[in-house]
Amino acid sequence: MSAESLTEELTALVTNKGLEVYPFLVGWYNDQVNSDVFKLSYPPDTLAVLLISTPDMFELLFKPYTASKPSWSVDNDPLDYCIKEYLTGLVKKFPAHQVDLIMDYEMDALRRPKLLVQTAGHVAGAAYYYQRECLGEHPWINDNTMYGVSMHPKYGGWFAFRGALIFRTVLAPQLEHRYPIDCVPSHEMRLKLFDEFNHHWREWSYRDVIQGQVEKRYSEEQKIYFATLPCNRHELIASGTPV
Ligand code: B12
């Protein structure tokens, strides 16, 4: 099965769940990460597919999932659990391939992320990753805690990276390399984006900092869910309000 038909099949499977897929090659990713510890240990032409959740995922995937679960074990964030279960099921749809699944929150033994999803998102053309180097002159020169942020041309910051499937058995040297759209092009907007993301992220405002209108935002219900501490999310679901 070619990389294109695999991507098409995946797209068909996930679209009505509020997820989107973006193929990339391991080599594109490894060429960008500037520390060996983050490189992925696969041949450079190996096909990988990044998954993001759009604002619709909450209603299309998560709510039906919580409705079908009578109880929760308390040590997991229900949403992470839901997505992991869904992606594990997705892997099983490709029995002819060896597929590794890496979730966005997975860490190695030294507590380093196994996959830098923002870098993956950039090389896959999903969302432009704005890092300090993109800022030019800025007021946070001595502040090493100003983190970079990815912005999607349709959803702005109203999305999340969920993980990647690595198709170990598929080498795709001809895969078309799509580049991310620079949807925060001006210096002024980039400064605002960094300020909002790093200093006011609880207010959601950074998510709207793109050129043009965002197509869709999280519902009020979804915002309440994410604003609730992970340890209290089970209670929120159990109470039936609002999820
Ligand atoms: C650890 C972590 C945190 C930590 C530290 C943040 C950080 N960025 O280091 C803390 C707890 C502070 C945090 C907070 C938040 N986080 Co956080 N976090 C992560 C996590 C798990 C790992 C990030 C990390 O450690 N990166 C390691 C560093 C070294 O990577 P790096 O800086 O990108 O460096 C690499 C690149 O520069 C690359 N590189 C070098 N040159 C070039 C050139 C190019 C062109 C490219 C593309 C790459 C590249 O090489 C470097 C590595 O060698 C990611 C998920 C993930 N798996 O990636 C989410 C993630 C970054 N967090 C996210 C979010 C939303 C948040 C919060 C808003 C809270 C929340 N969850 O709602 C806050 C906001 C930030 C803040 N100021 O508080 C989102 C960001 C989404 C987006 N639109 O970008 C992510 C991606 C999670 C997700 N699933 O979507 N987070």
C-alpha cells in the first residue's frame, strides 16, 4: 500500500471523529531537531503520520466515548485515555503493517518527550511552529522560559497534537513535502502570540492570534473540561454536567 493510499484511508477513518492526519518522513523530522536525543530511530524514508484533534473532536469522539463508559479508573485523564484507545484501534486497521504509536504525552526513561509534536507538525505542514528565533527583536532575551507555539491556518491555536503513527514497513522517499502556512507573519503579531501563549494561556487568547479568522473554536463545554484540573475531570464527567 502506498503512502498516499494509507493517508487517504486514515483520513477517511478519522474525519468524522474530529481528527486530522498529516504524513511526514522521519528524516524530515530528524533533520530539524538539533539534539540527537530527540531523533527517531527509524530509517529516514520511514512514513510517519501525525494526528491532531480539531475543535470537533470533543463532541464527535470524546462525548460518545464517555457516554459509553460506566466508570473510570482514577489515574488517567479520560480524554487521553479515549484518544489512546481510539488510536490503538486505528493501528489495528492496518494488520499488514508494523505500526508504532507515540502519544504526545509519552516520555522516555529520562522524562524527555518521545516525540516533539510541534516540530513534527511543522515538517508535516500541519501547523507552523513559531520559536524564539522567529521573533527578531524581542523583550524576553534573558528569559529562557518563553516557549514556542504552533499555529494552524484554520484553527489557530484551537487544536492539539495527539501523537503519531510510524509505519515501520513503509518507506516513502517520494512523499510530497508540504510546508506549513505562516499564518502569523508580522513581527507585531508574533510578539503578541508569544506574550499571550506564555503569560496568559489560561485565557485562551493566544489561540486567536492568526492572520484572518479562525474557522472553529472549542465549545464552552469543551473549555470548561480543559480548564478543569486533570485530577477533577472524572468528577466532572460523573456529575453529567456539562460533559
Ligand atoms: C514539556 C511540555 C510543557 C512544559 C515545558 C514547555 C516546553 N515547551 O518546553 C510546560 C509544563 C511549561 C508546558 C506548558 C504548556 N503547554 Co506544553 N508541552 C510540553 C511537551 C510535553 C514537551 C515540550 C518539550 O519538552 N519540548 C522539548 C524542547 C527541547 O523542544 P523544542 O523547544 O521544540 O526544541 C526543539 C526544536 O527547536 C527543534 N528544532 C531546532 N531547530 C528547528 C528548526 C525548525 C524549523 C523546526 C520545526 C524545529 C527545530 O529541535 C529542538 C530539540 O532538539 C509538549 C508535547 C510534546 N510531546 O512535544 C507540550 C506542548 C508544547 N504544550 C502545549 C500546551 C498547549 C501547553 C500549555 C498552554 C498548557 C496546556 N496544556 O494547555 C502551557 C503553555 C506554556 C506555558 N508557558 O506555560 C501544546 C502546544 C500546542 C501548540 N499549539 O503549540 C503541546 C504541543 C502539547 C500538545 N499535545 O499539543 N508544556
